[in-house]
Amino acid sequence: MNVILLGAPGAGKGTQAKELAARRGLVQLSTGDMLRGAVKAGTEIGKKAKAIMDRGDLVPDEVVVGIISERIDQPDCANGVILDGFPRTLEQASALDRVLTEKRKKLDAVIELKVDDSKLIERIVGRFTCAKCGEGYHDRFKRPQVRGVCDVCESTEFTRRPDDNAETVTRRLMVYYRETSPLIGYYYCKGNLKSVDGMAEIPDVLASLEAALDARK
Ligand code: AMP
């Protein structure tokens, strides 16, 4: 099963994709995570992407399409993937259609996570992750049980994304509305769009996502 999670930055795509992938035996493919990995590793792509990402703009379509097209060919993706943060432009969406057709795969569902703008900003500015295992936290909504210690792996090192600041978030939201929100119409017209209330608590959103996947025609 191949699924796209659509939604603005901070809508909860990453959190939900991770859990959903684990439950359904799928692989989470986050272009944001892959690009951050490239930046950290100092690859050519990473070097070019860093400034763009720090500004909150989009990395060129051909770069992310290339990354996804290669990754989706790996054997671990044979059972299906959850795309998180891709596609983000109409060009990427039609490239994805082409890539899937070429590889004799199909898109089974596109689910939009709906969250109010005020909540998005509140969620993004305040989030941090464990530097070791990647568990996500938030200054107000999900603090580690023991201050400064990761609940999952007990590491005491945490990181914050350089683009998770109020100024860049505003830019990322603008880019989302201009470039990515037209995809809602694109997939609606194709007949495979579903919407889920992303304002609810994490387990409730997950339950709605599972119900949406199970209710597929
Ligand atoms: P994310 O982790 O999904 O919020 O992505 C972080 C940043 O990576 C974005 O603000 C973009 O600069 C870049 N990025 C991630 N996915 C894409 C994509 N599909 N197309 C273009 N840029 C992307």
C-alpha cells in the first residue's frame, strides 16, 4: 500500500507517518529527513539544500523526485511506503505519478491532515527531538518524563531544527499555501483524497488515519 500524508508544516505528518508505518509494515519516506541526512553527511545535495531549507523555501523538484525515485526502488519499500512531505508541488505530484507507473506501483490513498494555522505555529516553535533515537518532544505538549532525559533511549542530548523558528515557519506556511495546497484539488479530482482532523490528540488522529485507510474503496 502506498500512501501520501498531506498537510502543512506542523500538521503532524512525521509523527503519524512513523506510527502508521510501524503498524502497517510500511516504510516512512520523509524527504525532509532525507535532506537533513544529506546536509549532515555533507553530500553535494546537502550542501545545495542547506541554505534553501534554512530559509524555508523548497528544494528543486528534480532533486527530491530523484531522491524518492531511487529510494522507492529499494527492497524494503516493496510492501509499500508512506510519503511524508512529498510531493509538495504539482510538478512533484505528476512526476510521482510517472515514477509509480514506470515501477508498476500505484497510489492507494492520499490523506490530508487538517490543522488550524495558529496551532501549526505553536506546534513547530517548541518542538525538539532526541539526538540519538529521534523521539519527538515539545516544550509545552510533550516534555520528557524526566527533565533532560529521553523517555525512549535515556540520551541527554536533544536537537532543534534550524528552520523551526517563528520567522522561517511563517515563510514555510506561505510556501505551503502557494505550492503545496493545490495538491488537495489535484488528488480530490483523482478521487483518492481523504481528510482527517489533525487537531485531535495524537492517538485519536492515528485512529482516524487507520479508519480512513480501512475505509478505502
Ligand atoms: P520537512 O521536514 O518536511 O518540514 O521539510 C524541511 C525542508 O526540507 C522544507 O522546508 C524544504 O526546504 C525541504 N523539503 C522537504 N521535502 C521537500 C519537497 N518534497 N520538495 C522540496 N523541498 C522539500
